[in-house]
Amino acid sequence: MPSACPVDTIELQRIARIENDNWWYRERREILSAELLRFSVPGNAVDIGAAAGTGSRVLAEHGWQATAIDLSPDAVALARAHGVEAYVGDARYLPLPPCEYDLALALDVLEHIEEDARAAAEITRVLKPGGIALVSVPCDMALWSAHDVALGRVRRYTRQALAELVEGAGLVLERVWSRGLLLRPFLRRLRHRTARREDLAPLHPLANEALRLTAALERRLPPCSWPGTRLFARARRPG
């Protein structure tokens, strides 16, 4: 499998069709928005593996100057069509100057890259001293299934593996947390039965709303170290 693969045009079109209403994309926007509230003022941000630029648009809505990077020229064209400043680039060799950004996003990106340590090092390189990295990855190889293969993933992560990746890149880990704890049993059964790309398939409105409400409920629960379906990490470049 290649070290890094661009998202194909058909998949991009699927994402564009569902991302406004799909429960997971809505939940990811909520998580990003909550993290942005931690900053006293907005700054410069890079959205790595940006696909259609949804994360970049959330950044812009919060006053950030966002730059999107994706390996797919089609993704870059789609992001630009939505008003995002976007460029073609490999996460392992970002076409960006060092020490330029206050925030770097890598949401559901690193699991697709064989050389994830190289991509993590690039995140550190482009961050300013004191800059923040926000990363999300799928959790736990015990959940590995045909679903992961269909999405082009090469791994899922444990908390320890994600922490080691981030710290190995020279970042100071501030927090690692799980999402999808309440949905883990359901998704595990579903994904071991099918190789469909469920994340990109339209859901029945009732099912989509039930998943959205479950995810919203989970946000209100106390912090928990139990494994879910995804991990998030927030880390800072020293200095």
C-alpha cells in the first residue's frame, strides 16, 4: 500500500453530499469549535489532509486565517470552490515554511500514512513555538475490520501509540481523550459484517439523529479513559 493516498473524486463527492448533516461530521465540527474556544485570540492555522475543507471553514468561522493542504488536486479544487485557501501537498513533506502556524489540524489523517512519524514531525516543524496540534485517529486495532480497509487506513491507534507518536515528534502532549464510547458496541458489530464505507453512506434521518443525540450525550459525560472508536490528542510545540 502506498505511504499516502489521495482521496478519490467519488469519495470526495460523497463527503460533500453528507458532511453538513451527517452525525459524525457534525460532531467533529463541535469538537473543533470547543477546542478553538481555548484560544484567547485566533491566529494562523493549517488544516492537513483537509479534503473538502470543512475544518478550514470552521476555523474561518471562528476568525482564524486557515490554509488547507491535501494530497488530492480534486480536494484542493473543491476546498477552493468553498472559498478556502488550499494547496496540493503531502502531509509528510508540507509545502509550508517552518514556525508559521499557531494551530495545526490533522483530523482523521495519520491512520492513512505508513510513515506517520514523518507526518507528525512535519506538524511540529510548521508550528510556532507554543503552537498547538489537534489530532484525531481511529482507536484500537481490536476494532480493525473490512471497513478500515475500505477507507484506506493502515492502522488504528491505542492511547499509548498516539502519545508516543506525538511525543516522538517533539511535541508536549497536553491531553488524549476518546470519543465514541457509547457507540463502540454498535459500530463494532456493524463494521465486522460489512466492507461498505458507512461513514460516507447516507443514513436514514432517524438513525442519523439517534447517532447525533448519542454523541451529544457523550459530550456531557465525565472524562473517561475507556476506549471508544476514535482518539483525539492536543499537544503543544515547546518554546
